Amino acid sequence: MIEKVLIANRGEIALRVHRACKEMGISTVAVHSTADEDAMHVRLADESVCIGPPSATDSYLNIPAIISACEITGADAVHPGYGFLSENARFAEILAAHDITFIGPTADHINLMGDKIAAKTTVKDLGIPVVPGSDGGVTSDEDAMRISKEIGFPVLVKAAAGGGGRGMKVAPTEDDLIEALHTARSEAKAAFGDDAMYIEKYLGEPRHIEVQVIADSHGNVAHLGERDCSLQRRHQKVLEEAPSPALNDVARAKIGDIVRNAIGNLGYLGVGTIEFLYENGEFYFIEMNTRLQVEHPVTEAITGIDLVREQIRIAAGLEMSFTQEDVEFSGHAIECRINAEHPKTFAPSPGTIKGFHQPGGLGVRVDSGVYAGYRIPPYYDSLIGKLIVHGRNRNECLMRLRRTLNEFVIEGVDTTIPLFQELINEPDLMNGDYHIHWLEEFLHRS
């Protein structure tokens, strides 16, 4: 069994991993930049190591420093959380070369699913439905135009190595295509060092549905239902819920079985998420994330399964603690990402939290690493924490969310809490009648 885990991350996810480890009797090592020396996970971990200055490149992405921290502390495993090095295949390979367990999938699967073109081809062969589009990378303007005409406009130009909405442009008509292609290439080259592009059909008002999967080295594979992540701004998720109000039991079971069989045939190991666009009763594969998702708590809420605990068990070579037949879905859960941003302009708001009171009560969970007096640094993403509520049904969940948002107090910095307080009263949100463009349309109106 794993004895000591180095947590190669920061913020709420680092604290989340620490808590799972302690409940399993596993020692923890926190690594941190100089800007995070007062972070809660650093305070609570059994050991801590400073790995560099504030810049993520020089600290949380500094692989030699993290390997050194493992050697100094004797950590025999690394949990990467999400972001940073969580989907870096080279990092997984280097850890293996140093006999350190990577709590995640194999480097081969990280590489495969990190290439959007290869991933699409692979899952298509495994029986997962995909968005109509180019079979591979688009090499010229002429190829782009030919493929787009075959698919039919509008089309979406996407970076093969993309993520977070970067290197992604919509071309409504033929006249828009070349400019969209060149702009996306430029963005992709700057963000990822790779300007390979592909093209797919642009769907008008789809939902964003993702299916949680998990598999161990003993042949056990399960899906844990779906999450609806359609409330987005600039391709960044804002609110997630499970189960999706757009799916019925038949559609839910169908896509769950398709994904589970595909993951089993792929020989995948660990947790992962298959993301889809869903429109007019059809699912279309977007990508696979080979890591823990930010929104994993809503799945934990409706299944009662600790995903981080299962990750650690699987990495240690143990069987999952459940089978597909054991999975039962109970009630409804919603997660709001509370960011240190202005609720209207979304300008980042780093600074000192002068007052902090988180809501509580039945069915309420707050994943956050901040506290009164904590200074939010300006160097990283603006996530303060995640508010997760669970109810026996969606209506009870929404009422609980309304109550907890009114209880949540964060003073000293701007937050997105007022945005959620506004959204919770919108009829479309209350009725579950929204799509991936709904939030931006709402913000444009308000």
C-alpha cells in the first residue's frame, strides 16, 4: 500500500487530496511556492517543501523540484490533482523512472487522450459517437475549406492540443473560415507550442454532458453517471449538476454503457471523464480528461463514492471498493465555482480575505483552502472554493443552494457569489432549460 503521498498541486484540490489520504492513514507532503507558504494544505500536511518562486513555471510545473521533494521526504507516490502536471505524460514517465507511483492513468493513455485528433479516432473505433468533422489535422487553407463545405457551416476550428477554450474559433460562413483558422493557429502556437488544428461541426445550442468513469488493474470498470456542465463562460465551466435535467433514464443508461464498454476495451486505469455535446437526443464526443475533474464532488454526492480514495487504491494495485452493480444514484447535486472575481466584469480580485463564513447544514459541502486573513495571490487561477449542495430531488437541491448562497460570507475581495444569487432565480435555470451558450447570452442581456 502507498505510505506517503506528495500532493503536486495547491488550493482546494490539494486540501481535498490531503483529507482523503489522512482518512486512509497515509502521510502527506505539501509542495508550495513562496506565495503559498501560508496555504491551508501546507499547514495541515505532515511535511512541506518549498519548490520555487510564485511563477507556476518555476514551482508547480517544475518537475525536477517535485522529484527532489519526493526524494527528500521519501514520498512513494504523487497525486497531481487537476491542472498543472495532472495530464503531463512526461511527468508520469519520470516518476516511474524514479520508482514513484503516479496516482493517475498510464503515460500512454495521457498521451493518447491529450491529442484531440488521436483521441477522436480512438473513441470512434471504440464505439463512442463523435461530432462530424475532419479525420485528422487540417494542413492547409484549401483542406479546411473543402472539409468545412462537406460538413456544412457553421464549423468549429479547434487546436489538437487545446483546452480551456484557447485555440478555438467558430466560423459561421465560408467567408469567416480562413480568418478563424489563422487566429486559432496563432493562439494554439502561443498557448501550447503546437498549431495543429482540426475542424468539426458547430452545434447550435447543445448541452455539455460528461460521464465519469473508473477502472482498476483487475478488470473492474464502472461509470458513475453523468454531470451537466452546460453553464459556461468563455468555455469555462461555472456551475455543474448531477444528474443532468436534460436526460431520461434510457438515455442515461445507454451512454453510460457505451462509455463503460469503451473504457474497458481501452484498458484504461484510474478515473477519467468522457465529455460530450448533447443535442436533439444525440451525444457527440468532445474529449477525454485523464484526471480528476474540478466538478467531481457532485458525482460523489449522488453516489457516495470517494473518487480520490478510489484513485489511491487503484494506483496502489488494489481493486475498486465497488462494482457497477453496487452503484446507486441518490438525489441531486449542484456545484457552484466561487471565484475571486467581480461578478459583472469578471476582473480578478486578489487580496486579503478579511471575513470568511461558509454555509453548513444537511447536504452542504464546501471545498476551499481559504480562511479569514488568507491572502489570495495574483499568480494563479481565481478559484476560492466550491459550494456543493445535495438534495433528495432537484427542487430541494435548488432551494438549499439558494439558502447557502445567502449564508456564504467572503469579505475583502470581490466574488462571484452575487452572480449565482442572480442565476438561481432565473426561470431557465430553475427549469433546467439551458445550453452551453445560455450564460453568455444572459450576461450580455444583464
